[in-house]
Amino acid sequence: MNILGIETSCDETAAAVLGEGRTVLSSIVLSQDEIHAPYGGIVPELASRQHISSIALVVEESLQRARIKIKDIDAYAVTQGPGLIGSLLVGLSFAKGLAYYFQKPLIPVDHLQAHIESAFLDNKKITFPVLALIVSGGHTSIVFMKKDLNYQLISRTRDDAAGEALDKIAKVLDLGYPGGPIIDKLAANGDDRRFAFALPQMTDKSLDFSFSGLKTSALKKIKEHKISKKHPQFVDFVASFQRAIIRALLSNLGQALTEFKPSSLILCGGVARNKKLRQTFEELARQHHLPVFIPSPQYCTDNAAMVAALGLKKLSCGKRQTSVLALNAYPRFPSIKSS
């Protein structure tokens, strides 16, 4: 079976083809970083317009790279949400048109579930139950899986996502966009204990995340210490802020480990490429004697291969959308439930 995946949840236009044995025959990702860089963040209207201009070309390129004609696609998978509603609708409408015209199955995919699935692309045998930490520019969540295609959301961010907080501080410091990878690179040469940041705590004792307080604290320190790229302790400040974000992530994850007792750990999402986060995550896993699974870099950021992989798995289990034309996008999610 050949399945075509389409992903347009945010600012990457992506398409991928998976073949027999979940083999990735092609994976095309068109980034919009240059378009949004002048604004220091994603402009939703510009993102959706760019998707409209690019979607057909990206899909065509994915088919050519896979050496497959559109008539040979057996099913389609598309990101349904969460994400930017305008962006989501472009990919969803395109996929609905293809599925309706060729009368092939269309499988809607949750973006966060797809990020978890990206770890299964490289690792076919991950032992359940699984605890997954999803960290990206738009999402920060912990998901527990008792078995395949079974998702329990146990933690989410109540305000900024971890990647979003990094990008915002990078914007204030005029580091460029996206700011997370730039901070990751700079932090490698800094003293990450030079500036102290208090660890965020939920008053209701939940495992939810909150990064707005850390962001506000960082902005206050930037003003008080007049931090800029010319400041002698600039790199130390950047490293300290990154460490605070990572501490907040792994503190909650550590509590979840004690409560849910998983057999495997997954780190996924765009921020999973952060070297310090990966290193600290692996150290935590070793302390608990657990195997770690992290997608390869090309599958950490938004891509359609993970969408196609999850779509194929759902289709193999008999799950599909009964009415193609009735399928709609959702920008946010109330919870993650079993598919």
C-alpha cells in the first residue's frame, strides 16, 4: 500500500509518500522561515497564503521523488489539528479534494499524535507503556500510551509553549528567527548557572506546564542587567534561560515517571533537536533505567512522513473517516483520546 501524507498545521508545507513496510519513499518539507523572519515570529495570514501557493508543488515533488503516480496512491492522510486554522484548512481541503476525486480513503491525523509516531518511524519495536514528551514551538505536552494508538494527555502548557518562550526571548535579544536553534548553539559556550530562574509550579499540583512566568522573569533580567549581544555575560544569560526551560520540562516529566511507571520514553517535536535537552533527557532516562527513543532530526520538526505513518497505522486497524467532505479542522484540542 502507498499512502500520501500532507501536513500544513503551521508554517511548513509538507508531503510524504510511504510504501510497503512503512518505508519512507519521499519526504518533502518547504519551510517558511525566510518569510516570517522579518517579523520575529509566524504571521498566520502569510503562512496560509504561502501554503496555498506551495501545496500542489510540494505534493507533486513528493510523488516524483517516490517515483509514484497519483493514481497509484491507495490512501491519504492529513493533519486535522491542532494548529493554525487557516494553515490547516489548506492541507485539509487539498487532501479532501484528492480523496473525493480518486475515491480513496482519507485518514485524519492529530498533529501531536503524529509527532509521537515520528519516533516509531526510526524504531519499530518500542515497548509499551510509553511516556512521550512533546516539545515544539506551539505545543508542550506529556502523553501516556498504554498501547498503540491509545493516547492519554496527562500534561499540557497553559500558556506559552517551550519553543515559543525560547523564540520570544530570542526576538527580544535580536538573535533572529527561529530563535530556539540559535539559543541552543550559543548556550553551548555559556555558564548556564550564572543567572537564577525559579522553577514554575502549578498551584493545583497538576503536571501542566507554564512558561509565561519564566519569560517574564527573563524579560525583567534583560532590563535590569541591560542584557544585549554586547553584554559580557550575554552567552551566560542565554544558557541560563535555556537551562530553566529544560528544568521545567524534565521536572514535570520526572513526576510523571513516578506516577505512570512507563517501560519506554519518547522525546519528540521540533525542540527535541535541542542538544542540551536531548542530553538531559537521556540522563534522566538512565537514572530510571529506561530506554529512550528520539526521532532523527528530519522527523523532529513538522513533516508529512509522521502523518502518513500514523495514517497508515490507523488504516491498518480499520480506522478511517466515513465522510470525506464532512471532515473539518480543529485549531486546538480539549484532550487527546484513543483514536
